[in-house]
Amino acid sequence: MDARDEVAGPSPARERPGWAPFLEPGVRVVLRYRIDRALSPHGEGMTDALGTIAAVDAETVTVMTRRGADRVVRGLVIAAKQVPPAPVRRVAPR
């Protein structure tokens, strides 16, 4: 162990995969997480879930997206970001 390890210390994200302090119900987020390439339609290794968090527990985060609930295993989350509310669509005048 050298002096740099003592100053910087381990990264909290490495200790607790899929953890972020803002992952709470009611918060709008985008989560990037790993998926099985063999089961994805075009061989992708990652995908995103954009929506409002509906539920959180020690193992998963459930995000309500436009297509429905997306239950994501925390250990598969690569990145998490809190995002602003969805823009309100304006109806064109007739």
C-alpha cells in the first residue's frame, strides 16, 4: 500500500455496485446497465432505463419507463444519473 492509496481510498462505487445516494422512489433517473448480449435483439451489451423510480431495495431498482416497469439488478448498473422532469408537450393551436 502506498501513500496514494491512503489519501484517495477505495471508490464507494466499487464497494457497492449500483449504489447512488439519489436512488430513491419518486426521483427521475437514467440508469445504464449490463444485459446479456445473447438475449438482446442486436447483440448490445448495455441498455438504459429512463423514468421515475418506483421501488428500491438492497438488490434492485424498479424504474417506471414509458413502456412499463423495468426492474434492474443493482450489481449490473454501470452508471446512474438524476435527470430533470420530462418536458411537457405542447399542443399546437388549431
